[in-house]
Amino acid sequence: MKARVTITLDPEIHRLAKQTARRKHTTVSGLIESLLQNEGQSDSDDWVAGMTGIASLRNPPPGEDPLYDALKAKYIR
């Protein structure tokens, strides 16, 4: 059985919540419930933490990779 809960929202946030719920074909209550369920799942499936440190940047010798050299010249100073 679901429990009735009262929340207080800023009028602009309430308008945004109603628009978002309408776009997702649900109610504001359903939207909040879905957001909270997803939040609970993200804690247990923290895939970002699991992927941290598994990638490394390549460092080819200068002149071997023109795209790398161009991007390095543009972004790394």
C-alpha cells in the first residue's frame, strides 16, 4: 500500500515537475517515485567508480599521429 506524503515545492519547480511528468506520461508523484528509485540503484551500481583508472592516454612519438599532434597543440600547452 502506498503512503500519502505532502511536500512543499517552489512554484517554478512545481511547474517544471508537472511539465516533466507530462512529457514522460506520468504524474508528479510517479516522477518523484521514479527519481528516488533510480537514486537508490545508482548507489549500488556505481559504475563510474568501477571504471576510474582503467583508461590511459596514449603517448605516440611526435609526428606519428597527426590528429594527436593537432589536438595536443590546441589543448595542451
